[in-house]
Amino acid sequence: MSDYAKSLGARLRAIRTQQGLSLHGVEEKSQGRWKAVVVGSYERGDRAVTVQRLSELADFYGVPVSELLPEGHATPANEPASRLIIDLEQLSAVPADKAAPLARYAATIQSQRGDYNGRVLSIRQEDLRSLAVIYDASPGALTEQLIGWGVLSPDARRHIDA
């Protein structure tokens, strides 16, 4: 087994676990298209995966193929302790005309981090300031708007710079 196969397998496992799926969960969610034993052998590096199958697996996970490849994975930078948690599931319920800038921003952060769990996303205060410029609002006003949408928890107020 090559180091590349091990690294590829580790990326496959990381994406699967970020999405909260077990190997059997993958088989169930795919209605048998992806067998647990096959995905497990890809993750262990015991079985070679074709480019076509890798592309199909990326589609199944909803991630770009580059995120499954070891060279395409960037190590996330250390983040400051004070972070805001965006509820991505709640964001999908906000009308697109209001949520589009935040949704694009969140998708970019997910891509940079290789974080595709799809439920929540932590952002820094610096990100909130950038979003406030996009929304033409102060960070405090944007925070209140996001709380109103249910995208941020009301306790986010305590993390906002005055």
C-alpha cells in the first residue's frame, strides 16, 4: 500500500466522518450504490479507486474531487478562541435574496477548510466584519439580523466587538 493510497483513504474517511456517516450509513444513504466494504477498503488504501469512481464518490459526498485528493487538502490555520457559529441548516431556510451573500461566503470558507459537514460553520469576528461590509451594515446590526433569521444564536451578541 502506497503512502498516497493511505493519504487518499484518510481524506475519504475525514469527509465521511465530517458528514456524520458510518460506513454502513454510506451504504444506506446511497441505497446500496456504495457498499460499506468497498468504501472501507478505499479508506484503508487496500483497494485502488478509479478516477471515475472517485468523481462519483465526490458527487455523493457533495464535495469537489480536489478535496478528496491529498495534494488538494490545505491544513486549516489556527483560529482565535472567539468564534461565531453559523447554522447552515437554518441558513438554507432563509429566502435566497437575503441569504445569498452569506451562503456564498460560507461555501468559500467550507471549501478553503475542506469542511463539508453541512450543519454549522464557525467564523471569526473578522469574517463578520467583512460580511457587514457586503450587507452594508454594522457588525452589530448584521449580528441582530442573523439572530433574527435564526442563523446565529442570541449568545453571539457577547462575542461582537463594540
